[in-house]
Amino acid sequence: MKRKLLITAILCYLITLFSAVQAQPATKLRKKDFRGDIRMVTDSGILVLRLNDSTPTHRNNFLRLVKDHYYDGISFHRIISGFMIQAGDEKTKKDADSTKFLAGYTLPAEIRPDLFHRKGVLAAARLGDNVNPTKASSGVQFYIVQGKIFNDKALDSVETYRLNGRKIPVEQRNIYKTIGGSPHLDQQYTIFGELISGFDVLDKIAGVKTTGRQGGDKPIQDIRIKKVRLTRRIT
């Protein structure tokens, strides 16, 4: 009986692992793909993003998803003003039945101390530490930080109560006090890019009316990504 249960468990694990592998985009990348930016056309305007070479696993994964048009038609399904806008859930596609990928695969964390949650950074969403102690990223869901501007007292509070005493470097504090961001997320999520242009569009999307926390922070009206393409890098 024990042997049968063990075999069943192994088979279930292999099926899950196989499904996860199948879910990953297999589109091949070319050298020129790494030299461009990402142009995200939304129904609220255009966001231009630049991926980070220091997080190559996340960079390559996002490039493949873009080249495979995965994000075309997906909505920003979670929006919190003064915090971030989140997208990537394939269930929000206009034609969900045509989706090629499953949302159940993850990427190993690539968390770097020099990358922090200033306004405009692109980062990978993930499940919480209670079920995801390695901080593995969602293979498809991402967020762009809007954040807010902090003063020294507020940053001191973040260090004490949200970062467990970890000190925010001086240069990062200065950016949080001028440009703004969400410092309580630092060293918890993988940052793999940043917004190059379209900060007004970010603010516009972040400011839409939502269902609030009790309703999952869903926008009352869909904020849809029309298409995402590689484009020539802007200066």
C-alpha cells in the first residue's frame, strides 16, 4: 500500500514538473533582441520598458513572452494607487481559449541588492513566503511600481517594521525621497527592468477607480494591454 502511494506521488510530481516545463515559452532569442526596448501599448497610452541584463533568466523569459505575443490582450488585473500596477494573468485575455501557456510555472529568484523598488521598476510577482520560501517568481505575472515619495521618518519606519532592521543605503533613500517608490518590497521580489518613458501613463493607470482591497483591487473598467513589441532602444 505504501509503495503504491509512493508511486502515485512520484507520478503526480512528474506530471506537474512536465506541465511546468511545457508551460515555458520556447521561442528562440537573437542577439539583436537584447539590444532593444519593450514597447507596451495600452488603451491608456504607451509604456516603454528596458530589461536588466543582470537578471538574465527573467529578461530572457520576458523577451520570449513578448515575441510570442503572450501579453497581447491581457488586462492590468490589480491596481493600487500609490503602489503598483500588475498584469500577466492569462485569464484576463480577451480570447483566453487561445492562450498557449499555462500560468503555473515559476522562475528562480534573481534578487540583487543594487536593484530596488524606485518608481517605474518592472518586477516579477510571486506567491507569498509561506508557500514560496525561495521567493520564486511567477513566470508570467509582473508589476510596475508607482509608489510614493517618502521622508526620512517614514523610511526609518519602513526599515524597522517592514525590513526587519535592514538599512536602506543612502543613495537609495535619496531616490525614495525625490522620485519615490515602494521600499518595503526591496530584496523580496526580483526586479528585472525599468520604465524608460510613459510615467504619465503609469500614473494614469494607477489612478483609475478600483474595487478596493476587499474586491481584489480590480479596476472597475478593464485597462487592457493591446500589444507588446520589441522596439529600437531609445536614448
